[in-house]
Amino acid sequence: MTVSIRDVAKLAGVSNATVSRVINGSALVTPETTRRIQEVIRELKFVPNQSAVLLKHGKSRIYGVIIPDITNPFFVEMVKIFEGLLFERDLELLLSNTDFHPSRSQRSIHRMLLRRVDGLAFMGPEHEAAALDSLVHNRIPVVTTGHHRTAPGISDIVVDFRDGMAQIVSHLKQLGHRNLGYIGGSEGLATSRDRRDSFLDAVVKQGLSSREGWIVEGDYKISGGMQGMDAILSQEKIPTAVIAVNDVTAIGALRKAHERGLHIPEDISVVGCDDIEVSDMVYPPLTTVRISRRHYAEMLFEALQWGTANLSQPGKSLSLPMKLVVRQSTGPAPETIRRFADGNGSRKLTKRSR
């Protein structure tokens, strides 16, 4: 038997309108009456019709999040915190994963529009964001990440990779490193470009060096980190430290270095980016730069709240800082380096040029 709002009102001895006010958190109902109605709701196991709430108030009380890779712990950790912020306010989360496929991204955005979410946090790359304007046209605020573009109803959060890379390179310089390698992200993405350019900028400004063959492309995954480190270790001369575009890539780089017989950090130092929880659990624990997921989630929510009240105004452009976290994957630059001329694990010791 389906329980209706009329059943609740009848048993509580109040009008349908009074029950509706309690459901929607109105302060117009006395505490005593509110308690009585809530007891009846629990007794009858009554669940309000959210579609009816949407029709009446124009709000679904649902916020959407679109992420590019649900296997990346960074996104999982951030979404968990974001969902907690919503839960505290009796709001709901609608999550979609695109796997970096533009077609899935467009379908996800359309799904958010059909569900009439109250706001959308879009964490996918900028080339997948073409349909976001349709959300704003329907009075749904949007916040993107790393798109470097704002518009009415669309805010953007940019992580300060330039400062983060400067902190990493400075740390390695203090340890005596002069030759640095880099494993980047997928080609063509603004985030990949930002992190790579930030690495190169820090290397130049701090008087260190890198070279072709030491700067390779990855894919933000463990497999890309392994392939990237393998390519770097196959060079005639190898750097004394390698910086990875994110922690997942760095973990792949660590794995490949171990497979090739290198000791971390005695032979080569490895640094990540993001500070996901598992970074402190791998061997050796990973030096990285932290992006606070709590701060990130709070900025996403605050930007969406601001956008709701200011849809006709240009969106906010926000910056998220990074902080160096030093662990055991970095150490003093070695006096010797091990050069791998082939892929069969044979090695040759050569003096490191300072």
C-alpha cells in the first residue's frame, strides 16, 4: 500500500499543507507539531515524492559531479568529501564517469540536465565541455576545473601547479639534483599542458636541466608511469630524479624502477603530485605535492552556491594551492647512476656528471 501525504496529515491531525511545510523544513510550524508529524512519517515509513518537490519548488536537491576516471583515487577521495558536504545539508549526489570519452561526457551532461540537478561540478577536460552552456541556459550553475575559462553561470578552479612544481624542483635542488626527468599526462589536455609547462618553468628558473628523452608522455595511470619510466631508463644517460604528473603515474614509475634493479632513492628519486592516501603506503613512501581534497570539495560547493545566486554574473575564477610533502622516495643525488642500455635488466655503472 502506498502511503501519501494525506495519510500522514490525517494521522497527525493536521492539514496537508502543514505536513508539506515540515518536509521542506519550514520554520512556520511549531516544534511540537513538527515532532508529531516526524513521528508519524517514521511510523508510516513515508517517503516524499521528490518529483513533486521538484515541480513545486523548482529544485531537485541533487548536485551532479562528472569525473574522467573513477579508478583514480584522487577523484574518489574528493567525491567522498563532496558527498559529505551535501549529506550534511540533506542534499544528494549524482555521479558520472566518462573514462576520458567525449561521447560519454556529452551523455553525462545530458543526464544531469534531465535530472534537473541544482548544480554541476565538471572535472573532465576542456574539450569535453561543449554542452555545458545548455545547463546554464536552463539555470543550472556549473564549476569546471582547470579550463581557464569563466562565463555567466560557469566558474573555474585552477590548481596552482606552477607553485607546486617550483616547490618540488627546489626540494630536489637542495638535495643536489641537477638533471631532472618528467612523466606527463595525456597529450592535448590543458591539465597535462599546465603541469608540463610548470615543470619546465621551474627547471629553467632554478638553473637545473632536462633534455629530450627525459620528458615523456603518460596517461595519468600506472601503466603510463611504467612505460614513461622505462623510456627514460633506456636513454644513454638518465636523470637523477623523475617527477610524475600525478601520484598514480609516480607509483607506476616506482614499479618500473624496481623491476629494472634501481634502488629508490639511492639510485634515482621519484616525486608525484596530488598526495592520494596510498602515496604513504607504497614502498618507499612517495614524496609529492598535496592538493587538499577537502579544500577542493569546499571550493566546488561554494562556487555552485554562488553561481545559483548569481547566474547572470561572470563566474568566479578560483586558485587552489599545493603543498610539498617530503617522504622517502627522494634523497641526495647519487654519486653514481646506473645506466640501462637494454631492456633485459643488465646494468652498467657510470660516474654522474655534476
